[in-house]
Amino acid sequence: MTDPAMTPALSLTDATFGWPGARGRGGFRLTCPRFDMQAGESVLLLGESGSGKSTLLSLICGINAVDGGRVEVAGTDLANLRPGQRDRFRAERIGVIFQQFNLLPYASVSDNIELPLRFAPVRRSRTGQGAAQKLCKALGLPEDVLSTAAGRLSVGQQQRVAAARALIGTPALIVADEPTSALDAATQDTFLKLLFAEAQDAGTALLMVSHDARLGDRFDRVVRLEDIVTTQRSAA
């Protein structure tokens, strides 16, 4: 039996994907010959706007399927899954922290954090009693925050709730898309320290996408997008 700790959290091999042209625009094609992340590893992926970051993340999260090659998360090749299966797998094994948080503003903090568990029975089964409360405490949120509507929180508090939602149920991989872009320097520093501590505790790999190279010292590894992918735009 393969030791789960020895299985890469993420592995892309000869992954290709293309957007067709539309409304007079040319098409866009992305190729990733090889990219791997180990279980528990933290990687900062640097790339400018328009460089293909969003396309690559959509393949890693299974939102879009590759045209060819392999995208494996925790040993499962997403290329072999149908769209509904990819959605269920993402809910079970991948935590996502969005740039704009994507919280439900009128729902409670507790409901927001536990939202992924509604779609992921296996992830729910490995979530201990009071997990949301423990994550809130570890992320420095007030003790009474669970019953508060998410829309009433400060930006920094909302970002911590988004992190707790991604962390709950110990997914194999967390994908964070520019998660600190709306935070001031002090809040950013606090948020990253807490996020790293919780991810390390859970043995969860963390892939953070940013254009800010100053964050690099915090990560196990820094990777530039242009070093792992090639992109091509065709004429209209």
C-alpha cells in the first residue's frame, strides 16, 4: 500500500489546455510540462496578470479539464473524472481561498466555514467536533464570532474566515489566489503566520498565487509561472 505521506499533493505532467477564440479574439493555449508539490509543502507561484495563472488554477482545481496530460491531486488524476466527479473531488480534497473571499455575507461565520462539508461527506467525517470554533481561535478570531454574519466582519476577519473554510476537514491541498491583496502589511503578516501554522499542523500543502515576490521568504519554494508553463496566443 502506498504511504499517503509519500504521494505528491499535486503533480502536473504534460498538461495542456486551450481557450478557443471568441468575438474576433485569438485563442489562448497553456502547456505545463511538469510541476509537483509534496504533501505539506508551501509554494509561492509568482505571475503577472494575463500570464495564465487563472487558467492554471482552474485546471488544478478541476474547474476545467485538461485537453491532454495529467493533473493529479493526492494521487487522483482529474483528467479521468467527469465534470460532476471533479466537483465532488474538489469539495473533498481541495481548499480554496479566493481573492475576494466569496463568503456568504448574510450567513453566519459558522455556516460559511462549514459550507464545504455540506458537499463532502468524507471530509465531513474526518472533521472533529467543534472544528470551526478551534480554527477560529487558532486564526485569532473572537470567541463569539461563529454566530456573527460574515458581512459584518472587518476585511482581515473575513480573510481569516475564508482561510478557516479552506482548512476545515484537512484537505490535501489549499489553493490561495492572491489572498492578501486587500490587506495592509500588518494584517497580511498576521494572516500568513496563522495560515502557515494551521496548514503545517494539518499536513496540508499550500499553493499561493501572487505577483508579490516579497512574500517568497515565507515559503518552502518560490516558482515563477513562466518557468513551469508556456502560453501561446493565436491570431484572430
